[in-house]
Amino acid sequence: KYHQYMMEYSPTNNVQNGKVYPSCWMTGGLRDPRVPFWEPAKFTAMLRHACPDQKGDGDSNNNPMCLKIDMSAGHFSASDRYKYLKELSC
């Protein structure tokens, strides 16, 4: 009964081949118990695979799909409240 409803808003099941998606920045945490790190990695890979080669050189895409996995964070990011500023300064 609810399977079709869940499939309608599932991002990985609604990626369409050949569609041009905007640039995306996906993030994940290595120690996230709710969303394992492979889920944003899988979604990024699916978007990269589905996006057409827009320049025609077989190697590039005008809209990059970026992935950042935080190796020290869980579901609510790292507990260091100054972490954002540290990353910004690098």
C-alpha cells in the first residue's frame, strides 16, 4: 500500500537518464547511524552517471556533482562548534 508512495519521493529511484540536473553538493558523515555514508555516495554516482555529456568531449559535465564525507561526524555533523570556521579558513 505504501510502497508506491515511498517510491515517489525516493531521490535515488527518481533519477532520470539524460536529464540535466543542477550542480549539487552532497554531504555525509562516516559515523552517521541514520544515513550511512554510502547513501550520498550512491546518489552522487547515480547523478553523475545520468547527466549527459554536455560539452561533447565524453569526459566533462557543465554541472558538477560534488560529494563530501566528513570522517569525524555523525548525523548531526561534528560536535565541534567552530568546525565550520576551521573549514572556511582552509
